[in-house]
Amino acid sequence: MANTASARKRIRQTEVRTARNVARRSRVRTFVKKVETAIAAGDKELAVSALRAAQPEMQRAVGKGIAHANTVSRKISRLSARIKAIAGK
């Protein structure tokens, strides 16, 4: 248990930041899921527009420290490749 005022403040700050980070991570996952759904449906135009909307959210997560830069870069690359593959079908 926190005994000092500074430790109690740290606990409050951590709770606020954790809630904010959970919301950001959830938002990114929602955007990615929209891209995944469009790809599964085979709708290339919808998938492209969904990816365009998802990219800034994913990059923002990197900037805020929610996700690692290489992880987001890899995910964007793989989603792009899957969207390009739709035209081949």
C-alpha cells in the first residue's frame, strides 16, 4: 500500500494512463478489424479506405508508446499485401 503522498499520486496517474492506453489500443484493434473484415469480404475498395483510416491510428499508437514501431510497420505491410492480393483473384 502506498504510504507517501507521491506514491498515492503515482497510483492515480497510473490508473488514468492505463485507462487511456487501453482505449487507444482498443481503437487501433477496431480499425484493424474493419480492414480484416473488408479483406475477408473481398471488397478491395472498402479494404483500401479502411486501411487508409487505420494507418494514422496505428502510427499514433506508436507515437504514444502503445505499440512498437516495427510491429505496426509489419502489420501495415502485411495488410497492404493482402489487399493487393484481392485483385489477383
